[in-house]
Amino acid sequence: MRFYSLNNQNFKVSFKEAVIAGIAPDRGLYFPEKISPLSPAFFQAKETNDPHQTAFEAIHQFVNEDIPDAVLKEIIANTLDFGFPVVELEENVATLELFHGPTMAFKDVGARFMANCLGYFSQNQKEEVTVLVATSGDTGGAVANGFLGVEGVKVVILYPSGKVSEIQEKQLTTLGQNIEALEVTGSFDDCQNMVKTAFLDSDITEHRKLTSANSINVARWLPQLFYFLFAYEQVKSKGKKVVFSVPSGNFGNICAGMVAQKLGMPVGHFIASTNVNNVVPKFMEKGTYEPMASIATISNAMDVGDPSNFVRIRHLYQNDFVALQKNLSSYSFSDLTTQEAMKQVHTNTGYVMDPHGAVGYLGLKEYQKKHPDTYGIFLETAHPVKFLDVVEDTLGISPEIPPQIQKVMGKEKKSIKIASYAELKSLLLES
Ligand SMILES: *Cc1c(COP(=O)(O)O)cnc(C)c1O
């Protein structure tokens, strides 16, 4: 399988090259040159399949020349050693819990898969690869955890000082080993801009091999299709049209779901649910894409004003707006509405949603007003304790802290404070 740059489809590279580079030299996102549907039997089989086998068959075509089957199976087993339960909350409304991994966010899946691939590609290489990543919260922890101890790979994480939750900060600053946390005086956008500048700075790129671990990297983006397949598997016997509502920020997760659909998974519709960062809901209404400066909300992992993966979605539909509208609806919700939904669901069912999941719930309910005949699944993208302040303020309860979080809370934070690009540059040029 080759991957082309979305800026120039004649520029093609292997999976391995796409993973190591992250982004094409012309700044285009990589995209698979072909998505071949799996056999209908793959989706119809009655007995519950082995999830590792399902994942293997789904991802195989994208990586097959670059990773031997036995290694790919091992990578999948390392990535998916936790569950992805679908929990029904109301009639025709269920949530897919994606928070049972080591850092309790769905990003564990992509981060671990990518770390394992890069670890494999780095074997017997002289030059170390540096993963440079900016985080507004969850990415950092998942990436740090996924790459911890991977030989030949160093990870440098930039996060905005004082703007991530205490749990998130501990998850990315307490691991040590090959993980370095840089605490930036500034906003997430400042962190992201520093990372982008570093990738374009030949002083740095001539000195070290840099790659990104954001969802633009195909090894982080594509494995996210696994759990859409697992969810479908769990609800297909209902015999209803299945729709997915995905709380979206950079739109990598929902785009992976659309790839699962291209593989032949029967999905009725996708719903992209956002907070007030509503570039995509507006696009779906008017057909014009107008990026904006991001607005801070309680679902802060989705505070994105120019979603990087949306070009992939448009490309999947060959930029045919009408075709896209048939398969995708998008709605935006305020913090107040989100908190009301958290309260209402907690009162009615006892279920505690995190603010991101709650946005997904709202989008699903909005869609089902006009399409009541569907079975809706919204993605719970993080465990509610990762957004403890919001959950406590909104619901007046203190959820129990799970053991994998407790473990990091007692550890000592280690970070290097930086305030400018020059400081980042000199750190990257050292050693
Ligand atoms: C990253 C993240 C999202 C957004 O996912 P995208 O793939 O960027 O759309 C949603 N919820 C949580 C909790 C996240 O960490």
C-alpha cells in the first residue's frame, strides 16, 4: 500500500515512510491510495469474532509490505489489551466506552499502535527518532505512556503551563526515561506553533529525525477504526440502522470511523458533535470552510478552530458536498447545554458522562429527533475523572479515582519550563 500527499497525489510513499515522516514534504496529509472493502462475511459472521483478528484483517492492507504479519499481530495484541464495551443508557441510545486503556482516553489506541510501529521501524537504526508533540491535555499522556521505554525513540511533549488538568499533567510529566515534558508559558496554540516551526527549521531537521504523534500521523489515525468495528459487532444483532456520534476536535477519530465504513461496515450515518468551536457544523450548513481562533470550553480536548483531519474527510467524499451531507451531520453545543445533559443523564440513569461524551450524546439526540428509527452509539472518549473539576461542579459528586490514575498522582512532576521558540530550538539542538 502506498500513501499519497493530499497536496499532490503523484507524491507517494510507503506506510513506513509515512509513519516516520508524519507529514509530506509539501505539508500535505498522507492518505491511503486505495481502501479495499473487506468481504461481506467479515461483517455478517454470527459468532463474536476475536477482536485481535478483526483488527488484523482491517488494518492489514494498509501496512502489509512494511510489517510482517506475525509482528503486526503482536503490535495489535500490545495495543488492544483492554475492553471496548458498548453500554446502553436509553432505548436506542448507547455509549461506546473508549476509556479503559492505561491513560483512560481513546488516544491510547492510536498512540500505542504508532509507538509499536515506530519501535519496530527503529530497530537496528543508528539514528534516533524524536517524536515532537503539542498537547492540550489527553494526547500528551497517551503518547508518553505509549512510547515509554521504546528503544530508538525519544519523545518531547509541549504543554501549556497551568492549562491542563492536574491528572493530565501528572500523566505526562512523571514517567521519565525517554519522555521529556516541556512546560510552555503560553497557550496550546503557542505550543502547536512552536512544534510546526520546528518541523520547518532545517537547523533542527538536519540534526535530528523529527516526527509527529498527532492524528495527522497515519499510524495514530488509522487504528482508531478498530473500535468502530468492535462496537458494530456488539449491536448488529439489534437489526437496526446503526449511527455513530463522535465528539470531535481535530476530526481524526470520526474520519477513522468513515474508513471503517469504506471497508464495508454498515453504518447508517455519522454525527460530528462539537462544542462551540463550530467550524464543521457551519461548513455542513453553508458549504464554506472558515477556520477560526479556538474558544476555550469545558470539553477542552475539542477546542480546535481549524480541524487538521477535515481535509481527509472531504477527500474521502471527493469534495462532493452533497454526498458528504448524506452521510454526515454536525451539531454544536454550548457548555451550559453540555452540563445540563450530564445532569439529566446522571439523574435518569445514574451514568456519569465526561463533558466530551456529553457533547456526543447531545449530537446523537439531536439527530434522532428526525431519525428515531436508528440505533445510536456515542463515543465516550475519556473517563470522567480526567475532567474531575467539571464533573464535580456539574454533578456535585466525586467519582472514584481508578488505580491507573492513582498510580501517577503520587509521583513527582518533572518538566522543563520554556517561554520561547529559541529555547525549544536550543534544547533540540543539544545532545
Ligand atoms: C482528542 C479528544 C477528542 C477529539 O478527537 P479528534 O480525533 O481530535 O476529533 C475528543 N475527546 C477527547 C476526550 C479527546 O481527548
